[in-house]
Amino acid sequence: MTHTDEKTMKKKAELDEELESALEATFPASDAVAIEKTTTDAPDRPLHRRPPKIDRKLVDKLAKKVAEKKKPDAA
């Protein structure tokens, strides 16, 4: 067996192990198993698009609206 064959066998064994691990983690499920690593250095969102700013005042205002909607009507 050549050095290249050994590397190929090792890589196949590693892929088989990753596949087996992924199958165990997702079974039973209807989704396909993904063992390929698809990480990049790119951010999840474009740099110019920032998450919305949320402050305490906004949270309190929204909580008050939700509480008012949940109040039973006194009729």
C-alpha cells in the first residue's frame, strides 16, 4: 500500500466516523445529514446591516402593549 493510499483510507475513515456521528445526532429525522463544514470568514449579515437597537424604554413600552392586550375586557 502506498503512502497516498494510506492517506485516502484515513480520510475515508474520518469521513465515515463524521457521518456516523452525524447520523446518531440526527436520527430519527427527515432532514438530510450534513457532514461538510461550510464555515467562512464572512459575517452572517452584511457589515452595513446592524441589528436593531433595543433599549429598556422600548422593551417596557412593548411589554405594556402586550399586557393591555392580555387584559380581559370588563364588560
